[in-house]
Amino acid sequence: MRRSLSLAVVAVIGSPGLALAAEGATGGGWVGPFAVIAAGIGMAIASGLCALGQGRATAAAVDAMGRQPGAAARIQTAMIIGLALIESLALYVFVIAAILLFVQPIK
């Protein structure tokens, strides 16, 4: 376990150095490697937190429907709207990550 963790740390820390070495002759900057890392970490955090939020919202809605079956339609409508708003966070982060990855910095 410790070895795989150290390999992952070396891969994350060593990757920008390799990218900078490859771009050194062409005049590349520091933005590219860190944009890739920022996009990956941002998308991972947003996806994980969205999944947790959606799971908790769905569990609460199912619990509420079990307690009050007569209000199930209203609860389901509110749950779907809430899930759409939670999912929008992941989509916004995806758009920002795509901008970070594909927009070239001004040189």
C-alpha cells in the first residue's frame, strides 16, 4: 500500500517536470502542466462531492416518501429539481476543466 501511494505521489509531482522539460526548447510555460493537474483534481473533487450530495438527497427523499406516501409526487418533483441543481456543479467544473485544458495561454 505504501509503495503504490509513493508511486502515485511521484507520478503526480514528476509529471509537470517532464512536461516542462519537453516544452523547454519551444518556449512553453508553467501554465500547461498545472492546468492539467488543476483540471483533474477539480473534476475529481466535484464528482465525488456531487455523488455524495445526490446520494444523501435521494436517501432523504425516499425516507420522506416512506413516511408520507401521499406526498410522494411533490417530494419526487422536489428531489428531481434538487438533483439537477447538484449535477450542474459537476457540469460547471467540467466546462472550467475543458477551458483549462484546451485554451492556450497568451505568450
